[in-house]
Amino acid sequence: MNSIRPLRLVLAIFLGALLASGCGGRGPGSASSRPVLRVGVSPTYPPVIFEDQGEIRGIEADFARRLGDALGRRIVFEVHPFPDLIDTLLRGEIDVIMSGMSITPERRQRVRFTEPYMTVGQLLLIRSSDIARLGRSQLIRRKGARIGYERGTSGERFVADQLPRATSFAFDSVDEGIRSLRAGRIDYFIHDAPTVWRLAGDPSSRDLQGLYQPLTREELAWAVRPDDAKLWSLLDATLAHWKREGLIEPIIDRWIPVRVTVH
């Protein structure tokens, strides 16, 4: 009986896609007539989601396009600042958030999350030249430690809750924070592990060094409105199928070939 269950799930997803598209035989030229799935993104988080020469790219972008194929929906990316994504979702201006959003108790009170697709944590980034002087993560707790973070992220909450003695600096994007770190205006930049892993595999970033002791444990997932049970069920079923078929890791590995963890 167990061998039949994956087939049932595939059929359920296929039937759901047919229902969502209204019929099942429009032919290959009907992509523009498919119902739209409005995907909210803040493309400032490479390699998870970012913009490159006018194209939305990254892990979440690949997931979204594959999701569109699975559900028979036409994907339209709607760009908004990360702190505004939940409000935009609740106003009905987008259907789902796929932007590297971590599950937190505060966010759970406002949105409905799918099952997570990746577990990450907050890591520190410093200048390679400062390894001997600043290369211990506990030093961020000293008075006057200059810590940078991106607004509206888990890093901001960690700094506020855990580092009351630090001098903190808020940035509107990862790139702004890294520029400030390189310029010596901050000592540490805190962000999700994918940001630090990406830099670890970039030969042009040898002037920066990650401290790979995770400061937090977080799960990344997609978010829908609490009352959108139909879409939530479709997304969760699709994710479960992808996990069983081994379709998630190749996408993550494409964008993060180097992942360093220290437990």
C-alpha cells in the first residue's frame, strides 16, 4: 500500500492544478490565460531571492516557477520592502510570501506558514583582517561592539533581545551592511546563514570571513493569509511531494554550493 501513496499525492496535486486553471485541455499556448499566483518578494537577499539585470532570481524564484508549473498558475513577482510583506499579504495585494521568511511566534500570529523548506540560523560576518581581534562570537556581547543588521529581519530582533550593550546599526539591505563592514564603520554584520555561506564561496569576498557558530535556529517557509486554507493546502502538499522526490536540495545546492556549519 505504501507505494500507492506518492501516486495519490501526485494525482491530487494534478487535479488541484486543473481546478485552479479552470479546465484541463487548453494546450501549450495557454500560459497567459492561466490564473495568476502573486508572489510577494523582497529581492535583496542573495542567494535566496534577489534581482539581477531586471530578473528575479535565487532559491525562492526557482521554487516559485516550479510551483507555478505544479499548480498550473502563472507566477507574477510583486516586489515590496521586506518589513511590508506581511501587511501587503493581509491587504490581499499578494497571494503568498516567498522571500526567505523565517517562522517566528510574532509572524505566526498574523500569517499561516507552510512546512519549512530549510533550517538556518543567524551568523556573523567580519573582516578577515580582524579574525585575531574579533573572531570570537561572544565578543559581540561586550559594551560598544558595533553590530549591523538588516531592518525587519530576525537579525534585528536578535540584536534587540540579546545584545543590549552593543551599539547597533540598521541597514535597508544586505549590500548596505556589507559596504559598511568593509568600510570599517561596523565590526560585525549579522544575517541569515545563506548570506554568509554565499560569501564563503565567492572568491571576490576573501576580505570577509564568517563566524560559523549559529546564534539562532530558524526555519524558512512560505506564508499565506490565515483564511486561505485552499492555497495553504496546495502549497503544503506540493512541498511534501518535493521533499519525498528529492527536488528541494538540488535547487538549494545550485545557489549555495558551500554550506559551513559548526555545532
